[in-house]
Amino acid sequence: MKKQITNIFYDLREVRIVNSLKLKPIHKLVLFVLESRGNDICPKKSTIAEDCGCSKATIDKAIKDLQKADLIRVKRRFNSSNRYFLNKEAIHKVAEELHEEASLKKSIQSEFDDPHYDPWGKESNIDFEEEKEFVDIEIDEITRIRNQQALSNMWESLNSVSGQS
């Protein structure tokens, strides 16, 4: 069953969701003004500008920004004001993604803030031990080869010294 989304701005929880969208104040204000008009949203841009207390150019830019963010849709009407549609589902989707991202960051931070947090954990120690054995074998082999080379170099230099005397 699909959740019915209605009146997203007047429920306190929903206002927090809109705040979490990280919009500029003018964008939020335009959304609030459009939402307050009900289902048939057809005000002139000059009316929206008057309601928001700003210029028509500011409203034009805010509406374009909201359209780019897919938060509103505008249907152009001939010889009349435009019709605006709030994309409430997109608003909720973006807000939920921001909430999930914030809660993930918070949970990761709380792990690091825990004084008993062990970033390696038991499973990682087992892997580390296995890698250590492998690395030790590899180092031992290299050391053995180097030692053999050093020994042969030493014998060569001893032979060359004894041969010169």
C-alpha cells in the first residue's frame, strides 16, 4: 500500500524533512507559498513574489532551480498564469536519502568515538596473522638469498686476496 502524502509542510515532522533538503530560504519559501494554495496551484509569478516579499526575478530563478531539482513541475498555460505541481514524492525521497546519509555518518562516528572500538576486530587479526606468516616466509626467502649472495661475494673477495699475496 502506497503512503498517502498530503500537506507536507504543516506537519512538524514534514517541515523537518523539507529543512533537511538543504534548500536556500527562497526555495523553501516558494514551496511553502505554493503548498499553501492547495491542489489547484495557479498563481501569477507577481503574486508569488508579493507573498514571498521579493522580486519577480528572484521568484523566476527560484522556480527554475526547483524545476532543475525536480521538486516542482510547471505547466505553461496560454494567456493565463502557469500551473504548478509539487513533486511531493521527490521531496520525500531526497529527504529520506539525506536522513539515511546523516544517520550512516552518525553511526560511523559513534563507532570511532567508542573507547572500546577495535578497528581490526577478531576477523581482521586472523587475516593479518595469515598475511604475516606469508610475508615472513617471503622475507626469510629473500634474506636467505641475500645471505647466500653475501657469502659467495665474501668467498670471492677472500680468494682474490689470498691469490694476490
